[in-house]
Amino acid sequence: MRGVAAGRADVVHQVDGVRFITEVKREEEDASFENLLASYGDQTTLYQYTNLPIGILLVLDLTTKDGLSGHFRTL
């Protein structure tokens, strides 16, 4: 969807009249917190200046080569 927030939104949600966006990224090399912050931290700051009350940046960790990662509770 174009024209949402500061440009384009991957997924737009509306719940009880509140609209928010989720932008989805993929990380294939280094999913450490430090790298994610360096790679996407500035973008999350930009959500504070948008016309939407809630913006979510979701990064899908594709660094596990065998297709399996730990259980969500341990990550």
C-alpha cells in the first residue's frame, strides 16, 4: 500500500478503528541484536514521525541454514 506513513507499507492492519502497519524485512547473514540495530534502527526511529500511531518493523531471521531454529521461548 502506497501513501501510508512515510512511503510504503508491507502489511496494513486495522483493529477497532486504529490503523497500524507492519513492515517486513529479511535477514540472511547476521541476526544478532547489534546487527539488526545497525541495519534497521534508523528506520524504526522514522516511524515516530509518521501519520500512524503504531508502526512495527518485523525482521524474519533466515540465518539458520538447516531451516530449524530454537523454540520461540529460548530465542
